[in-house]
Amino acid sequence: MAVNLLDFDLEGLAAFCESLGEKKFRATQLFRWVHQKGANQFDDMSDLARSLRDKLKGNAEITALPVITQHISTDGTIKWLFDVGGGDAVETVFIPESDRGTLCISSQAGCAVGCRFCSTGHQGFSRNLKTWEILAQLWFAEHFLRKHLGVQERVISNVVMMGMGEPLQNYAALVPALRAMLDDHGYGLSRRRVTVSTSGVVPMMDRLKDDCPVALAVSLHAPTDILRDNLVPLNKKYPLVELLSACKRYLERAPRDFITFEYCMLDGVNDSPEQARALLALVREADIPCKFNLIPFNPFPASGLLRSKNNMVQEFARILLDGGLVTTIRKTRGDDIDAACGQLAGDVKDRTNVSGRISKQRTIMLQQISEQKSIN
């Protein structure tokens, strides 16, 4: 059975080449063809020996995920819906800015964490994505965008693992994908520009610190265990004191000197001035260098929650800023194509023209990244 070369980081590809009786350095050539040049046909790889290309044809393939839909927003945001088989689909979003291009990638079909404000969690968990399914989102987006924009240079400068799923609950597939993103022979992304977002899987945070330290964003959403237990059920297993200790340990190896805390603003739930002051006290006591990203909530019926009023968000941010914490309010992007944080992807019914293959798309929450403006 042919293996998908998108399933390997460079080390794994070197081992695969050796299994074919080839020298390790062939893996570097092959890796560049796949990731830097976007090749998916071995005959196009002109500097590889014909004998190697013939071996590859018999043992390997470079296969992308089928695209079900593509939507381009008036603000330039692009959303793709990819078929991952078995009736499941995942979304990927590209967010262009004047100084960066950010790709938001999914790591699971569904999510088992079940955060109260997350539409994906309300739909349940289907399965982990494989390494190639994670990398295929970047591979497709990067090379599509080069053609779409008519450029040769790299378009995607930042990757955020903030799409569908909890990345650290798919650790074995995540790390090789991250390594391919960082590899100079692959996408050459800076560790500071690759961000993993987690709801707080403490043991895996400690492993990531040692195995592949990239920027870390932690979904906090509450200043107390009682409230966070309600909003983020994983808190019952890894309460705040354990989570914040893991954050502090992560900073020993992190490429940035701070942790980003994400905080979804929920009307009458976690947005009071008293809760802002409690949050400030919490991170001060834990002595964690951090910044806060306040996220406007996009309501969906099953949540029973509403977006915080703008004046409450502003006051909440003001308290954190006055307390010396860098604080941003995430601006919404891609509203017209339902690509903003927490919006619904809707039902996907048989859009691949294969009867019954895609019966229903699980609702997707995308943690939309945009240019973050500090409040003065």
C-alpha cells in the first residue's frame, strides 16, 4: 500500500528513503519538492534519479484532502471545507493581514473536550486527524494561495492550531506536523509564529515543551475553578493551579517569553469587573508573564450563552491593562462566510457527489486569528 509523503517530517521521510535502499540526503530533496514546491507528481522532481522516481511511484503518493467548498470573504479571508472521509469534514481558514498571512488549522474531526461555548464540542468527537491530514491543510492552502495571488514567495507566515479539535489530545500526529512546518527544508516557519492552542491538557503541555516548543495559547475563560469547571470540563481533571504551573514550566523552553491566555467574553457569565480583577490577581499570584486575548463570542442556539456587551468588554480590558497586562480584543473577520470565531459551518450533505459520503458536517468553531489591536 502506498504511503502518503505528507505523513512524514524530515526524519520520518529519511527513514522511509532508507527503507527503499536510498541515501538519507534524498529525503531532503524530496521534502523540498513536496513542501516548498508543492509537487505531487514524482516525474516533476527533475533532480531525483529515475530509479528513485520509479521506486516512489510504486511505494508512495502525495495526496491532498478533497475540497468540498471554498468561500472567499470580502475582507480577503478564505475558508475551505475539507473531506476527511467517513462522513466527517474539517475547516481551515486563511486570514490575510498587511504584515502576515495566518492559517488556522484543525487537528480533529469533532472535539471531546466539550467546552460550553464551543459549537464543535456540542457536536461530539469523531476521530483524530492523521499527520498528513493536518499537514495537507497547510500544503494545499500555501500552494493554492501562491497561484491565487500570482506570487512565488511564501504566503503563509503564521500557523495557529486553533481550528476544530484539541491539538494536544492528538499529540502523536501533531508533533511531526509541527516539525514539518518548522523545518527549513519544509515551510521554514519560526517557532514564534506557530501557535498551539489548548484547553489545558497538562501532561501534553509538559511533553510539548520538551519535544517541540512552539508558541502556546491557553483557553482560560474563567478566573475560578468553580466557573471554569462549568465552561471547560477539562478543568475538573486539571484545575487552575495545575494548569498555571504547567504554563510556567512551559515558559522555560517557549520561543516567546509569555503565554497567551484566550478569554471568550460571555454576557453575565465571566465578564464582570470583579471577575477581571480576580483574573488579574490569579495570574499575578502565579507569577506568569502573559497577555490576554479577549474573544467576542458568536452565539449558537445550543449554548444558551450570549456575547458580552461592548462596554463590558472594554471595561474588562481596561482593568487588565491598568493592572499591567497586555490585552487585546480580537476583531471579527470573515463574518460573511461564517469564518468568525464560533460561527456555524452548517450541514454538509453529499457535496462530494458520492451518495451518503458526507451526511452531516459537525459544527465547527474556528478560533479566528486577526490583527490584534491593543486598547489604549
